[in-house]
Amino acid sequence: MTFLWTSQEMIEAMAGRPFGSLPAGITGISIDSRTVAQGEAFFAIKGDRVDGHDFASLAIANGASLLVVAEGKLPALGRLTVPMIVVEDVLGALQKLALAARDRSSATIIAVTGSVGKTTTKEMLRLALEPSGNVHAAVASFNNHWGVPLTLARMPVEARYGVFEIGMNHAGEIGPLSRMVRPDVAIITTIAPAHLGNFKDIEEIAAAKAEIFEGVVPGGDVILNRDNSQFDFLEQAAQAAGIDNIHSFGQHAKAEFRLAEFDGAAELSTVWFSHGGETREVIIGAPGRHIAENAMAVLGTVALVGADMDAAIDALSQLSAVKGRGARHRLSIGNASFTLIDESYNANPASMRAAIAVLAASQPEGEGRRIAVLGDMLEMGEFSPAVHAELVSPLLAAGIEHVWLAGAEMAALRDALPESVHVEYRPTTAEMVEFVAGAVAPGDVIMIKSSLGLGFGKIVSALLDKYPAFHDTGRQI
């Protein structure tokens, strides 16, 4: 059996002490007692809401072969007979194991941050690099103080590439994670007013994202968005961090990895990627100019790490939008259908505009409508009324005539929209769930978008539960 870690390696890396008869090794790592698999180690992390030690018995029942627990919690776990590694602090032990994983790895490491597009860019990198070697990448959006070390500790020693997503809500969060990951290539997708309530202005957001430069290995590469207003600042910050290899992507004439042309459609994009005097046609299997732009950074990475460019371009045609980030569903209603675009995972002004543009490119059927169902963008602080009201401009430019709104902050957009737009407003998500489920009609294209805290995923779930998937069997004549 091939182990992710031997028990002895874990003990040495985490400065832990064995308790009981430890297995020879583990096949994986989990911090969720509900999904831990047979032969894995369960790290009993104490979070803001729950303490993993309280779920140790469930982890064992689900197949955990080893527990990593805190010294102070050991007396309460005395009745358990499963093998354990006892440490001072479980999250700290996971971080130590992550550092050991990085030290033992010969993989090329890529880290992605930015205000928008991190997860989709990570998935594009996974797709593009897989033809060239074993890729280890984060699941979901594991991009915070526990998600990054968990992903790193899970990286198998034989991985050829490691792809990591690094996020933040406040200054000072990205730096330690980047120093842990030590990327060979660091990408900043864009700088936009996300979490604006925690920062004075967008320049402070850029400075926080620039912390990713702290971990770039000597001789490593940085890829920056040449179209973004913060490009000059980020370029200077990278130079100040001692990084010599600074590259750019975007539509800008001076971008090294350039989006020469974009042809968007409802469910995919055709773009032309220009680099090194050569222009290549690329089909991307998900819609949106924002995705096409980040694909330039992905293909730039492929070039920098010496991976197979032809195979990477072919692979991007297989991209599909993920749950909450543009996943599309065609659902039955009566004898017809409507299209649901699920953008419910999160929202800030930049991602709202991108989602509105995707909706605008989608074609309703028959008498169908383009409907934007929008909820609050959280963490905007004192800027909240203005940034919500400013969504009027992209909605009108896109020709969206049906706008359904929920949440206290969206009242600002409701009040700013002209009478020519058909507006429905509900104070709460629960009320919007009930309304949407009964108001959708044949031929509609309906896009759901809000910050995660609004729970707009409930609207998506309600539609998926009520309306079955549409299967076009054709018509007999």
C-alpha cells in the first residue's frame, strides 16, 4: 500500500507523541468527521463554531485509522482506543505537516490569488497541466488559514504540479500562506473592491494581495493583470520583493500573454492567445470574458513551466463552470424549458459585472426573459450603498429588463433602477426563494448571484428540486 504519510513521518514533522499502536501510515487527511475515509487521519481542529474533538467518535466510525488531537483534550478522549498522535495544537500541527510536504516535494508549485476568479483559474490550471503530469490542487475553495495547509499536507510526494488558491479578508493573511506554499509561479488575477469594508481603499486591497510575493521562491515568476488599474503598483511591489521575472496577461497591447481577440457565446468562448510572436485559437468550455482573460494567465503559466501547450489548449475546451460559479442547468417547465445560471457562491462589484455580462450573452427562447436575481454584496462597509446602486450601469448596458432583488443592501439598487426595468424586491432570501420558484417561466434565462452569507444557494436548490432536468428528445413529425 502507498501511504500519503507514514506515522513516523507525521510524528517527526509535527513534533507529536504517539498514543496507542499507530498504523504504519495513512492514505489521506481529513478535518471533517462526516467525510473522512477508511485509512485516513482525522485532524481534530477547533474552529470558530465547532471543535473537531467533539466528533472524534464519528470520525472513527467512518473509518479514520488515526486521530491527531490536542494534549489538553486527551483526558476527555480517554475512552477512545483508536491510535492517536498527540500535539500541542492541532492546526499548528497541520501547518507543520504542510511545511514538511513542501520540503519533500519536487513539484512545480503555482499559487493564485486575486479579488475575483481564483477558483476558476485554479481549475483551469488543473485541467491545462494534467496532460503534462500529476496535478495536485485544492478541492473547492480551500484558500484560508486551514484550507491552504490542509491542501499542502495532502500533496503526494509524486505530484508533478501543485496548484494552490490563496484568499484573504484582511491584510496580513496572504503573506504567511504564501511563505508556507513557496510558489514557483504566483498569479494575481485582478484587484477589485472585494471585502472593501475591511480596507480604506482599493490600493490597500492591492497591497494585501501583493503579500503573495513574500513566498515566491528565488528565481520564481509572477504573472499580473496588465489591464488592471493596480498593475503598476503590483509590478513595483514585486520588484521590491526581489522578484526579477514579472510577466503580464490581458488585452493590453504590452501584455506578454495577450488576449488578442474574444468571441463570446452563451456556453463557451473562442479566444485568440498571443505569445512570443505566435497567436493560437483557444476554445474555452465556459462563457465569460473574465474567464477568457484568466485563461491567458493559465496558458502563460503553461509556457513558463514548460508544460505541453497543445495539450493544455485542448484541455481548456473541457472546462465546465462549477457549482455556484456559473454552472448552467436547463430545467423542464411544462413542455418547455428554462436556463438557470448558478452564480450563488459569492459576489463583489467585479464579479457581479462579470455575471451580468454572461447573462447578457445568453439567449432566451420564445417569450423568455433575461432575469438577474441579485442579493447583497457583503463586507462593503461604508461603500455599500454606492457600490450596490452602481450596478444600474452594467444592468442597463446589458439590456437586462427583469431584476429581482433581495437583502437589505440591495434596496439601494432597487431605488436606483429606472421604471423601464421590471423590479421585484424581497427583504429576505426566504421570501425570494418562494417568489422565484413560482415566477420563472418557459424560455427564461435566470441568473442567481449574491454573497455567500445571503444563502442564495437556497434559490438554486429550490429550482433544482422543483424543476427536473430537461431532456430534448426531439419532435416527431
